[in-house]
Amino acid sequence: MIKDIQEFGAVSSDQKCGLHSSAYRDNSAAFSLAVEALKKNGGGTLRAGRGIWHTGPIQLFSNITLELEEGCVLSFIPDPEKYKPVLTRWEGVVCYAMQSCIFADGETNITIKGHGVIDGTGEVWWNLLKEKKKQSGPVDEYEKRLASLNPGYEKHPGGGGGRNTQFLRPSLVQFHSCTNVTLEGVTLQNSPFWTLHPVFCKNLAVRNVAITNPSTAPNTDGMDIDSCEDVIIDSCRISVGDDGIAVKSGSGDDGIKVNRMSKNILIKGCLVTSGHGGVVFGSETAAGISHVKVEDCRFEGTDRGIRIKTRRKRGGDVHHLEFRNLVMENNLCPIAVNMYYRCGSKGTEEELFSLQALPVESSTPSVHDIYIENITSKGSRASAGFIAGLPEMPVKNLVIKNSYFSTDERSTVSPSESDMYAGLSDSVNKSFRILYAENPVFEDVVIEGPEKDFIFE
């Protein structure tokens, strides 16, 4: 079955919409009717043609293909009241949050394809977040609803997205506990929060997808592959306001309890041109991340290229990550492995950043078996590299081979900007800095720029 959204009364517009604008047609009911018709039929294709189609959140079901033709824009109405609470994972914790703009839960065989655009009208959400940061807790009714559904939320870990107010913004596209999911060809832009966020999914393919958010847009990661397995990310283009392609597996005690690892992931042929990191692991690492390959990618102008971030109490075993044939230009730092990651720590837990060896617990993260080969990195502004393990859990089996790193010694950026760490002393050199790493191997590695190639501590 192939259906066009106009068959269900949808009307396109040529105008963008805002929170209080009435100069557009709300097509929420049309999309709901169309999806229900396909669901009753056992599946099919829903097409949207050229034009701007304003709508509230869309929920997809098994065996449905959403096809967006060239010139099509799905524009999501930025009214928080439209995004009902759903049980999901938000910044590493299973809880209730606002339903994502496009959402599927427990479904199989879903495809989103075409040359159209999925637009989250994010500016309204980002401006709301600025106001929400002045609050000491939930104020609006939609925040109070989430607070009532999430008892104890005040103690949940987070990365700074707004958990204390329960302004738990929607992702742009989220698949929750789904299998056999494909995204191909579409553009995702102006996300309210994380852009593409599959959680607990298996057999996911993302090909030739473009993701664009302003560099200043808060928490607008490109992709967050969260406790998923058997994933291919191929030939995607990303420019965002936070991490480019991130792999996660839950945060702290909740992530350890859920215990769903991210594993068997291939990332290839991708270009990331703005973001805090090109390909990133963590900081939500609680259930572990393993067997990830990253190859033939370019990271241009991102703060970091390869980035692994975690800290005490985050938990998880991060291992068997392979990186080959990567080109990086104009980064702050091309390789950052940081087990003293500060963001979301609330600044009150001094033991998180102690330089003394602490007892190893179930919440102590580990990073090992990291293989990096054929990297070309030019013009790094902060340092040639940064590796910081824990004294009780050093980084192990780190190998870097056949690689070239150069720093921009004219840059006034401090080496402390190599990654967002706390508790460590700062360096005055842009050298490749290594702390708490057990016998790292550097073979045929050339570093140009700093007075000292390496600083071992």
C-alpha cells in the first residue's frame, strides 16, 4: 500500500512556524490517520511531496516506510504540550521524557528515506532552555507532569541538558527497542535536543543522511547510538552543536542495572565539520561499548576527532575500538581519552576527580584495547593528543601506528582545552600528553610543532 499524506487532508505551507504562530495548517491529525491506516493494513509507504508540512509528533509502526520527496519539509510544531510523556532513556537514564518528533517503540522493519527534510524547529526550544536555566525546578505543567512520573529525578545523573527542571526536550528522531531500521538520504535539522537517538535497537542502518544544527545549539548531538547492536553508519554528513556521532550505553547505577551494551558498530565514510567531537564514546558508558570500527572518515573543525569520555561512577567497560584511515584538520585535539570528564558532575563530588587510586567498584569505568592506525591530523590548536586514565584503572592496550599529528603553535588556545576534564593539572605544552596509561605503543608516529613530542605522567 502506498499513500500520499494529502489523501488524509494534509495541506502544505510555504511558511515556517513558531510557538504562537497561527499562519500554518496543523497536519497532526492527517499524519495520525495516515499512519493508522497503514498500521491496519499491516504496513506500507506514506509519501509526503514538495512543501512544508507542519505537524506535531509522528509515531511509526512496524512495516511502515516514510518517504519524503525532494522539496518536502516536515516541520514540527514547537509546542511542548504536544509532546506527551513516553518511557524512554534521556541522558543515560530510563525515565519519562517528551515524545520525540518522530518516534517508534518496539516495532520492526521501519524505513525513513528520500531527499526531504525533517526539521525540529529547534530555535524555539533552545530559547526556552535559556529561560528554563533560570528556574530552580519544574514550573510549567508539562514539566510538573514529567517530575511526577520521575520520582527521585533530582538524583539522576545528567550531562547538562535540563534534568533539574524536567524540561526533557524531545529528540528529533528516536527508535526505542526496534529492530531492522533504515534511514537513507534524508536531512535532519534544527533538532530540539539530540538529533537521531536509537535506544535498545538491533540491525540499524543509517546511510547518506545529512544532519545540521547550528554550532551554538545546546545538546544537539548528531547521532547517539545508545545500547544498540549491529549498526552501520555509512557516508553521513554532520555539522552540529555538540558531539557528531556518539556511542553510549547508559549512565551510572541505572545504566549498570539495565545492562545493555552497545556493540558491533561500523562507522565509515562520514564527514563531521562542526561539533565537540567527530566520533565519540560516552560519557554514558555504564553497560560498556565494544567492537566498534571507524574508518575512512574526515573530522574537519570539530573540537576533537576521536573522543572517549567517562569518569568514576559512570561505569562500563569500553574496549576493542578500531580507528583506521582518518583525516582531521583544525581540531582542538585529534585524540582525547578522558576518564576525568567533568560535565554533569554537579561539582560536589570531589572523589570523582581524585588523583589518588580509589577502590575499584562496579561503577569504575575501564578503557582498553584501542587500536588507531593511519591517522593524519593537521593544525591542532590545543594539543597533539590527550590520554588520561584513572590511577586505579589505567588505559590499557592502546596502540597508535603509522600516524601524523601537527599542532598550530601560533594558536593561543590552551592545552587544557584538549578535553573537558577536572582534577588534573594543566599543561603549557601542546604535546601529546599521557596520564595513567599502561605501556601505550606508538609506532611510526610523527608529531610536528610542540617542543616535546610526548609528555608522560
